[in-house]
Amino acid sequence: MGKLTVRALRAVLVVVLTGTVFVQALMVWALATDPEDGSLPLTPLRLITILGMVTAQVALGCVWRLVTMVRRGTVFSQAAFRYVDGVIGAIVAAALVWFAVTVLNAPGQRDDPGVTVIMGGVGVAILGVALIVLVLRMLLAQAVARDVEAARMQAELDEVI
């Protein structure tokens, strides 16, 4: 992974992390100062927004660590699985948060249930992303196993020579 790629990715991660912290701060401020007006369940939506931002922040932290491991050449190790599992968990949690938003929004969509169906579809798509990352985790597991096997074979070859 090139230095420019790492720097660009880290810049994006910092911008997104800053944005999520800003949104969380606004939601906490709104919880403390803005009363409910009765049109939407604002307090639950604000709490769900805060939780959604936490899921993004966990994923960002895990990706940051994985990029660091790639840069150091240590990504093909058992330690990488902790961060990949963190990303998968964060994505699943984000899907659950999205389903909660869908449930809260559904009563207001009685006249047009298509919106609720579309929101449910988005939640399923988010779960699909988690499954894609799970497949990538399995590929990482195969790569780690092959790396260990190659190291073992190299050690045997070194003994013979």
C-alpha cells in the first residue's frame, strides 16, 4: 500500500470521524435543549443517531488499525482478525440501528408503506455489506494460513540447506 494511498485514506477517516463527533455533539445538545414537538419521536431518533455514529466510529478505528498493520506488513497475522471482527460487528450494529429507525418511522408512513419497505431494504443491504466483509475475513484467514505454512516450509528448507 503506497504512502499516498495511506495518507488519503487516513485523511478520509479523520474527516468522517470529525463529522460523526460533530453530529453526536449536536444530538446531545438537542437532547438537552430542544423539547419534543409531538410530530416525531425525536428523543429516540436522537439517541439512535448517537448510537449510529458510535458504530461508524468503531468501524473507523478498526480500519485505521488495519491500515497501520498493512503499512507495517503485519496484517497477515492473528491480530488482524480482532479488527476485522470489529468492523463486522459495527456494520451489524449499524444495520440494527437502521432497523430501529425504520420501526420508529413506520407509523408515520401508513399512507405510503413503500418508504418503510425501502428502508427495510436498506437495512438488508447494510447486512449484506457485513456479509461481504465476512467473506473478506475468510480470505484473510486463508492468506494467514498460507503465510504460516510458507514460513514453516521456509524453515524446513533452511534446515536442509
